[in-house]
Amino acid sequence: MKKVALILFTFVFVAFSGFSQEQKPSEKKETPPTRVDQNKFRQLKQDLPTPNDQHLASGAPGSQYTQQKVDYVMNIRLDEPNSRIYGEETITYHNNSKDVLDYLWLQLDQNVRAADSKTPLIASNGAKAFHTAKSFAKDYLKAPFDGGFKIEYVKDANGKALSHIINQTMMRVNLPKALASGETFTFKIKWWYNINNYVEMGGRSGYEAFPDGNNSYVIAQFFPRLCVYDNVEGWQNMQFWGRSEFALEFGDYTVNLTVPADHIVDATGVLQNEKEVLTKTQQKRWKKARKTFDNPVMIVTQAEAEIAEKGRSNKTKTWKFQANRVRDYAFATSRKYIWDAMAVKVNNHTVMAVSLYPKEGNPLWEEHSTRVVANTLEEYSKMTFDYPYSKAISVNAKRQGMEYPMICFNYGRPNKDGTVSERTKHGMIGVITHEVGHNFFPMIVNSDERQWTWMDEGLNSFVEILAELDYDPNFDTGNLPKDIVRYMSGDQSHISPIMSHGDYVYQFGPNAYTKPAAGLYMLRKTIMGPELFDFAFRTYAKRWMFKHPTPADFFRTMEDASGMDLDWFWRGWFYTTDYNDIAIKEVKRYYLSETPNGKTNDIAKRYPEYFKRLGPLVYLNPDISKKASPKVLKEYLNKLPASEKASLKNVPNYFYEVTFEKPGGLVMPIIVQLEYEDGTTKREMLPAQIWLKNDKEVKRLFASEKAIKSITIDPDLETADVDVTNNSWPKKQANKFESFKKKIKN
């Protein structure tokens, strides 16, 4: 059979371009300078920590992975008249590492509010043009609030004083003798501190004072607790400056909370003495709630809470809780609380969804809070692992959104007249979903929040979107990744890479929450697809349940479990502040022809013998006047066996050579939508690897039976392209307002 070569003129030109250059005699050349590989697809191996037998190259914990354990027995007393917390704790430290320890480090987070705290000194502030009388008195006349820990003693198990030193928000306890691998050390601390009014002073916990004279206490970071010791950092040694959160060890907690007798309390852990602290009516309702899966059951009604808030008991009750395998502890207490709960089925495991809130939270909280908790537990369990704890509690707090094992503090209240705006409702649903979701990241998948904020906030914000849409398909989750465009296209001097210490970033919200979430959303929807992404994400979560993962463990697991090399994505999205901008630079149209033209014709004339050996050729001609249906092609097709003909497509009539350029620094897939003159459309995604050999521009030829009316890049805004005005052919005419916005966007 006669062989026919089908050659596009562009390829012919490239193939012969070398022949058109004059050969020069060899010349002595200088040795070129050493080249540093800046290819966007170079591997991350030189940037990530070297794998070892604790953190494997696959991203999984290794056979030699170890982790410390810290157990606490605490007696805590709330002094409501003076708003103080008093505590005595017995700590048992388990040295599961291979190392010998000479001392232990503890976190004293309340010292961020000590009278001599250095935290206020790190803020850059100049003279203000004016003050209100209240703000002037606060800034210059009032003595600073003293909310730091007052350590009364640090003793060993036998009551002997232990040498210790306090360094701002940390305390070192010097051990009487070195603690060998496998050994435990038990010691005791007695302390107290003044509780801050978080509404006025800020903070992640504290109390809210109501006009009726009652307080609502949401209490966390309230006890000296051990820092993490591991083979990645040794002792966690970063001070708490008020923003970047906590690196903590897992352990078992026995906690006795003594509060006024008319208070309602809930906390991390399982209540051990229901009959001592709950009325018979409350016990009966709580038993019913454990078997009710459709709607919340009221344990304390609003009417009952309104009666309770008018009293002031001088007696106390002690609520006893036991929590196992948790990394922290928190509680809430007030006589104002309404209390409701319902059961949630997480596969074969029943979990209680619980809410505590004052009447000021109704009707919003009674309608939504516990239902949102239940939905969050269900949806997060689908994306990660079955929720392992017995309950999850949502507590209403005026200006909060903060998470702890099994309990979180959330804002959201109606207007004084009881009306609720959609913004308030969605804000409350969103914050409850987010904070309950933190039970998974980082309360169980226990990343170092002090150092890598995005590992809990970013991952959690991503799953939060999926849970919110399950609760309400019309929920306004924003529009990721489009919503991150404004941030990424902003002033580069005020943008930090995601892989930055939490205290160092300029724009904390976009950096730690939105951009990581947008990146994961993009990976799932556009780059990997839900099936590959979900399996890899779930693998990461299950691998690192109740363990301390690092960023490298996440990056490596996502690649290991999906079979995809994503180093180009991690490098660009997480390690740089580059942005994505892909444009259509040029579109050329070609048609089938039997005769060469232009450069192809010149090459054919210059090398006739070579072209003769190729045999009959079919050409792509940019001139529509020379459009033809080549006889050579027809002859070739007619001679094919019928079985082979049946598998062939129709001969395309139109060819469009599209040149894509990349003004932005990121590499991304190119999503191309072709719209034909008959109104139909076709979409094709070119993988990010199209930029492997040329980081500036690439070409693709689109063959079609029908004429193409328009070509659009990223029509659904899936890749956070910062400039969509260059995404279309023919180029769309921007209106004056859009041009103005583009001009002033920075």
C-alpha cells in the first residue's frame, strides 16, 4: 500500500529550520555559568525534610514513630464573685521517645495577659490624632489587667519542690534526674488567675458579662500544659504571642469542676456523676436525647433558664468528667444556659450533638445549632474517619469562634427584636460548622498550629464548604477559587507564602484559611478529580489520627495515595506568592490543501529530494481561498480496510492554532471551551504539564468539522486566574468600569 504522510506545516517548518542556518566552523567557547534549575516542575525533595523511620517518604508514620503522652488529674474551682479560676493539677508525663530528657517545658498561655506581658510591645503604634475619653483612660490611665498565671507551687509526687523557671508564656521544669526512654514522671502544680472579660479585652476564652448581672464563662487555655516533644523540632519552643495557636500532646484527663450550684456545665469528656449534678427531670430528658435522632431534645428549657438566671446560689456543685485520648481541655458554665441535645449516627457509633446558649441566642440557636453540629459530624466523618468521641458541644459566645476537643465557642445572635438577617444566620451556621470541624483538624489529626496554621485552618475550611452545602444546598459558601483572586493579585509586599509561620504572615485570613482551602478545592474539582482526591485526603486523615503530622506528610500522602506528582502544585501554591494568569495570545486558522504555501513551500523548494521521498503530502493552508479536499487523502482513506475505516472520525474542515501565554508565575491546567457557530460547545482540559518545556507560551492545534465562533480559557473560573480580560478569542471588549477596577486593583 502506498504510504501517505500527513504533515502540518508548522511541524515541517520546525523540522527543517535547522537546515536553513549556515554551518559555522567550530569556535572555542567560554564555559557557561552554572545553571540553577528553576523549572516549575522540579521536585520538592530538596525542600522537604529527609524521610526517616518516623516520617516515611510515602507520607505515613513509620515503624519507629513515637509520641509522648501526658495525663492530667485536675481539681478546678470557679470563683464567680471575683471571676477567678483556681486549680490544682497532677501531671504524669510518659517519655515514649528514644531520648533522655533533662527537663520538661510547659505552656502558660494565660501569661499573654500578664501585667508584664511582652505581647503588647510587639505592636507598632504611633501617636493617635484623637481619643475618646474612654479609650484615653484605657490606654494611659488604667493599670494593665493582670490575667497571668500565679504559680503557687511546682512539686514532685512526694511533695518536694521542683526547680522551675518561667519564660513569658512558657515554663521549664527541671527534673531531679534524667527521664529515660519508657519512664514516667509525675508532678503537681497549684495555680490561679484572673479571668478576662473577652468581650472587652479580647482573647480566645474568658467571660461575658450580661446586663442582668450574670456571666457566661467559656474557659480554655486555663491550666499549665505540656509542650510537644518530637523528633522534628525537639521541644516546641515558640512563645504564644496571641495569634498562632497550640501544639499539644494527647493524654487522659480526669477533671473535677466546682462551680455555683445553679450553673449548667459541659466540658471535654464524659460526665461521670449525672445523678449528683442533674435533676431527675434533666436526667430523664438526657436519656431521651440519647435515643432521639431527628430533632433536639430540650434538657433545660428557655423558661427554666430564665428562672435560674434570676437566682444566685451560694452553694457549689462539682461536675466530674473523664476524657481519654484528647490533646486539650475546655469547659463552659453559666446559670443562663438553655441546653439541648440529639443523637447522631456515625456508621455504627452514636454521638451526641449538644448546644448550650443563653436566651439571647434564641430563636436562632434553638433552630439551628445542634442540627448543624450533627450535620458537621456526619459530613466530616465521610471525608475523613468516623468521629471517635462521645459528643460535640456548641456553646454560644458573643464574639467567639474557637475550638477544643468535643467543645467549641461560637458567635451568632439575633437582633434585640428577635429578627435574624440571612447574614447573621449564615455566619452562625458557618462558624459552628467550622469550629466543630476542628475536632478533626487539629484535635485528632494533630498538626502544629503554632507553626503551620494552614494545616488545621486551611484543611478545615475546605471540608467546611462541603458540610455547609450538605446542610443547605443554597448556602453562601463564597466562590472558591475565584474569591482568592483579589488577594493573590494584590500588593506582593504584603503577601506571604502559605508555608510561613503563622505569626509572620501579613494577611492572616486569606493566607491561612482561604488560599489553602481554594487550593484543595481546585485539586479536588479540577486537577485530581473527586475520586482520587477523596481517597488520598481520607488516607492522610486516617494515617495521622491521634498523631503529629507535618506539611511534608500531607504533601507526600496526597501524592502517594493518588498516583499523581503534585510537586509543581505544592511549590507554586504553597511555597510562593505567584499568581495564575493564562492568556490567549494568538489564534491562527488553517484549512486542508494539496499545495504548500509560505514557509512550507520555501522549504519544499530548498529540499526537493527530501520531500520527494516523503511521497504525496497534505498541507494546512492559512489561506481560505486555497481550501481544498485533498485527493491524496481521499485515495488513502478509500484504500483502507472497512474495519479500519469504521474507527475513523470525519475529516476536519477547520484547524485553529492557539498560542497560550502565561504572564502569571504559576503553572496550571488550561481549561479551554470551544463554542461553535451552531451554538454547541466542547470543553478540553490541557494538563499543567503542558508547561513542562516552555514556561512562557505553548501552542495547541484544535481540529474541527465545524467553524469555531469563540475560544475561552477557564470559563467557570476554576483556576483563580487573576485577569480574565485576556481569556477570550475574539477578545471581549471590557467596559469602562472593569477597566477602572483593573487600573486601581492594587
